[in-house]
Amino acid sequence: MKLVLAVVDGMKPAMVRRAVETGHAPVMAKVMERGMFVEDCVAAFPSVTPVCATSIATGARQDVHRIPAMNWFWRDERRYVEYGSSMRAARRFGIGQQLTDLIYTMNGQHLAAGAPTIFEVLDDAGLRTAGTTYLTYRGRHEHWPSKATALSRVAATAFKRPVMGPAELFYADIFASRDTGCRSVLGKPGLRDQHAGCVGRYLLEHDLCDFLLLSLPDNDTHSHRFGPDSQVASIAAADRQIERVAQASGDVDAFLDEHALVVVADHSHALIERRIEFEAAFRDFHVLGPSAGAFDEAEIALCPSARSAQIYVLVPEGRDALLPRLVTESLALEGVQHVLYRQDGEGVLRGADGGELRFAPGGEARDDRGGQWSVEGDLTVLDARVEDGRLITPDHPDALGRCWAALACPTSGDLFLSAAPGFEFPDWGGVDHVGGGSHGSLHHSDSLGALLFSGITAPPRQAWGIQDVAPLCTSAFGIDWPG
Ligand SMILES: [Zn+2]
């Protein structure tokens, strides 16, 4: 038994269906025929790639894995972490810092030691693991950076250290556990899928792995630029790379006879029409700027992550006084649909129209994943209802479970903002995706991604989430997910 886990970034279920029906995704069509197509696989909140990719790799949400957002404030080091919202945002924090955080610190320090990755679980079971350029790569095997990497010019000292990864690790042109002849073009958007496909084909052709994480990020870039309705073309391109890998077995049918294949999106995409004037709304506060140094005078840190944002209160003793003011300002901000924070051991969700819902684990209301909640206040905040003890939140899938994971994550901010449909928070570089697609919110439009698999017998379940993917994959090898 061998397994390929293809992660297609931002793949929208309706677009997968359209691509399959119009003959543009022949491999995914075969997977649907032989296996299962889940059209409502729930992302994490914030529904952005660092959080969601890590959930796929660790089988857990951020309350366990601790990667809270695309941009966040690292309390231990008193500075922002920016994984790569845009090139302009990266420049404001320093390209060297951004790349070091993305490539080294995220896996080496931010990712919780107590959250095993799928690579570590399979490495420990003696299976041969492999991965192409994917945010979460931590495994049991040491890799030294390639001598020739162009990035060593950007951050000379950082890119000389080894990392722990899967047995076979290919990460842009920085790590390559062997010479495959495949060129990465420095992880250039639009050209990353072809590198993954080339490497994957080589690994399977030479029988070098039992498990391959094939990362296909170009669909996300395409959808940000041209909008979610344009995804048929980029899903077709992703399908061609999976096909290229499958052809290592001769043809796709032979491949699917011998391999389990899982294709999953980390989150979905929604159309963006307007930006939220996030930074301007907090003009009256001392906001920590992107360049380090002025920490002592700062009151708050602002952390936009596409269709979500966080605010960190930098003076712990000032939290009680600042929080109500921050909540009021946030709710008054055009395009904000929800504000979320923790108070007296409970989660508080406030809606733009004034309603308030308080919740905590362990009550009478049951969600679709079997979670039990005490719920008090205005259910219309989530357009929710309770029927026969069942909490139903169609517009905001698995809302309480996702919100609680965000609040319980020790690296999260004091306040979360979730954007209304059509809106986005610009990043620290001032970049938004108006006219294109984006994601990050609690809303179903960016939260429900596609999941397809064949060659695995899955337990029946009422609701699928991206944190179910790692256990699904290890079950194919007869291995129970730890914990
Ligand atoms: Zn994205």
C-alpha cells in the first residue's frame, strides 16, 4: 500500500464539480467514481493557509498545533510574524525575517512540539515519507540546505542550518534530498505545481516513498487574482500534475489500483468586492509598527490575515480597559461581520447588528462533530438554531468548534475579527484582492473546501474537517492517529 496526499490550495468544491463535469479534471473524476467526494470539508478559523495546512499535517486545530494566522504577534519575542501575505507585506517586516520565519521558525519553533505531524507518525512506523514544498514539513530526518540556493544571499546565516523533515524533502530550491533534475524556479507562483509534479513523478518512478505529500499551491494564487469562478483552469492544471505523478504506474487506473489517493483543499475561496479600512480604524491607539523597536510605547498589534484579523493587547494589565474599546471600534468597522474574544472562561461572539452569543464547551447543545456546548444569548449572531438539542449553523460551519480552537490557541490574539461576504482586510503592505478571491473568515463561502479520496475505507461521519485528513491517511496504513 502506498498513498499520495495531494493538497490543492484553495480548491472550491463547486469548481471541482464543474472541472470534472466539463472533462477538465480526469484524475479527480476517477477518484470520485472509485471513492468519495466530500463537498463540505470544514477549514479552520482563520481559514488561511498556515493554520489550515498545519491542521492537515497534524490532524489537529491550532489549540493544539499553535499556528494562529498568516500574520500574528509573537509575544515571546515581542514582534510580528509574517509568513507571506504578499511581497509588499514581507518587505515591511524585512524579506530575510519573513523567509526565515516561513522556512525555519514556523516548523522549528512555532509548531507545537506536542503536535506530531503526519511525517513524524509515519516515520516512526518505519514508512518511507516524502514531501514537496509545503508549509508544514517537520519529520524525523535531517536535511541540509543546498549549497547553491539563491536564498542564501538574502539571509546568509539562516539558510545554512539544517531542518528536520520527511525522509525525502524537496522545498523550493532550498532543500532537495536527491538530484531529480527538476527545477523549482525559486518557488515562483504559477510554477510551483510543475516542480511538485516533476519531483513526485521521479519519486514514484524510482520507488522512493510509501507516502508522498504532493503540494499544489498554484490554484490559490490563480483564484486570488482572477476570482473563485476562474478555478476550473487552475484545478485542471493541478489535475494534470497529479496525472503526471500517476503515470509513474503506467496510467491513472493502474496507479489508483496500487495507491490510495487523497486530494484535499486547505480552505475555499470567496469573491472580494471591497476592502476594510482596518489600520485607519485604530488611529487613536498606539499601534505597533512593522519595524521593531517601538514596542514600549505600543498598546496594540494589528494582524490582518485576509478575511480575518486579530488584535493583540500588548500591555496585559491594560487588557480589561482596552478590550471594550477595541470591540466597539471593531464592530463599527464596515465589512466586519463578527468579533470574537474570551471573557470569564467563555467565548463571546458579537455580531455587527448588536447581538451577543456566549459559549463554552460542555453543555447541552450538540454540534455535527459531536461537540457539546453551553450556548447563551442571541443565536441570530450566527444565523444558528437549535433543533432537538442539535446546534445548526449552516452559514458558519462548525462555528463554535472552530472559534473555540482559535480562542484556546496560546499564540492567538485577544480579539478576532471575521469579515462579511465580499470584504477583506488589506495586509501590512496595503495589498488586497478586490476583484479577485480570498479567504480567512468563518463564513461558509471560504470555509468549505473539497476533499476527494479513493483506495481508503473511511468511517462514516456526519461532518468532515481538514483535521480528519491525517488520521484518514494513516488509517490506510493500519496506523491509528496518536492521542
Ligand atoms: Zn490564499
